[in-house]
Amino acid sequence: MSDQARFGVLMANLGTPEAPTPEAVRTYLGEFLWDPRVIDISRPVWWAILNGFVLRTRPKKVAEAYASIWTEDGSPLMSVSLKQQRALKAELKSRFGVDVPVALAMTYGKPSMEEAGLELRRAGVERIVVLPMYPQFSRSTTAAVFDRLAKALKPCPHLPELRMIRDFHDHPDYIKALANSVREHWQQLGKQGHLLMSYHGVPKRYAEEGDPYPRHCERTSALVAEELGLGPEEWTMTYQSRFGREEWLKPYTDEVLTAWGKEGRQHVDVMCPAFSADCLETLEEIAMQNKEFFQEAGGGEYHYIPALNDRDDHVAMLASLVEQHTQGW
């Protein structure tokens, strides 16, 4: 074998605005919310709602939320994703003994699937393992990666061989990494409160139509609780980030935390196992907004346990996934 592997890795995540401004957010939301994997109602009806109302009213508020978490390195999701990319590349080189090209793409925004594909093509890659950074499968996330990649490849006269990692919601090393992050939090602050595992929600209708996402979330939660030795009364699972008027998966994170605050609970630890990288939904919605809901309702201490991000055990698990799915290459 040469000094480069015979395959490459395409890491994919959701995406992020390029700046915390209404203009940049409007561009990002316009692409994100137009995807029928995300909002699947009638296109003419949704076009009118999206362009006539949502993109006129929502960008300013969302930009303010992004501004509250923006860093010197830009968007937290982008910053963390780049760290994950570099760490995975280094881990794969140590395992395979050669350079393994690792490209980063976002389903919406930049770097695009086209840009990542061109990067891998220039590296001479003929085989690609696609790694969506979503532990639990949903048609609104992982399937959207598949659609976007297919669209990017459609005009290409030369297609690579593809293998796609569908999910890793119950991978033993993923579960251990999550549990390790909780244990480290407890070592620093003490094990005092109830553990809440909050997942990004999807419309209830999606699950009724066959999306396995809630089953995957339930399985992840049960395995993490088992790994930590928690009894049923010591942990709870909820769903966050709902959008629109239809019913989404329940219970809702904000409603549960508000109720707990009214009950006078004194200690709550919150983690978000569906997010491989910290982003708006974890840093602003969970760590800030929901903390306010809990404490203003009368609750006590509230701690957010960070996403796995570029932790060594997380990166090692991702590398193991790549090894597993490139057998024979």
C-alpha cells in the first residue's frame, strides 16, 4: 500500500450560519427549512409560509441566539467539527499507518457536499465511507445527508464507491464515552441531582410513519443509565427544539424542567446524547434558556454536561466505526 489509504471519510453534520447576523441566518434557514426531509408539507403552501412569514420574522431572533454563543473561532458547531476532523484524521493514521483523507461537509451551508467531494477527489479517493455525525437515525437528519450527497454526486461522471454509516446509537464505545462524560462531571461537582437526557425532537407523525428515531433515543438512554448504574427514578428522557404547531415527540424538555422547578428540585444535570458537537441547541437552548426556565420556576442548581465533541474516547469510537465499515477496502 502507498502512503495514503485506499479510501476517504466524509464527515457530515447539519450546518451553521457563517455569521451571527440576520442576513447570514436568513440564508442558512432558507436552505435548511426548505428541505422536505425537515419540513414535509405541501411545497406551494410551505413556500408561502417560509418566505412570507418565517424568513421575515425568525432570522433576527435566531441571530441573537447565535450571537450569545459565538466565539473567537466562529460558530461552535463549525469549530468543534474542524477539531473532530483533525483528530479523526490523526487517529486513523495511527491505526492504518497511512494518511486517510477526512473531509468535512455540512448538509446546509458551508463547507458544502460539493466542496468536500472535490477535496476527496483531488486526494485520489475512489472509495468513501460517509459518517453522518448523528448517533440516532432520523429521516430529518441522516437521510437528509444521503439526499444532499446524492444531489452533489448527480452531475459527476465518475462516482466513488460508497458505504454509509446509518447510526451508532447503541455502539458500546459510544455509550461508554457518554457515561464517561457524566462520571467526569460528577467527579468535579459531585453526584447530587437527577440526570436528564434531552434529545432533539421530531414530529410525532414521523415516528408513526416508521422513523426509528425515538426507539434509538430510548435505547441510548437505557444503555447510558445501565452503564452508570442508575435506577429508573434517577434519570429522565425528554425531547427539545420543536418547531411549528403540530405535536412532536414528548415529553418536552422545557415543560419538564419548568415543572421540576415548580416542584422545587434542587439539582439537575442535563446532557444531550443526540448531539455529537455542541451547537446552538445545546449551548443556547439547553445550557442557557432551559436553565432559566428551571430556575425561574423555583429550581436550584442546574448543570449542562457538554457534548462529546473532540474527546479522545469519542474520536476513538468514530475511528472504530470507520474501521468496521471499511473492511475489505
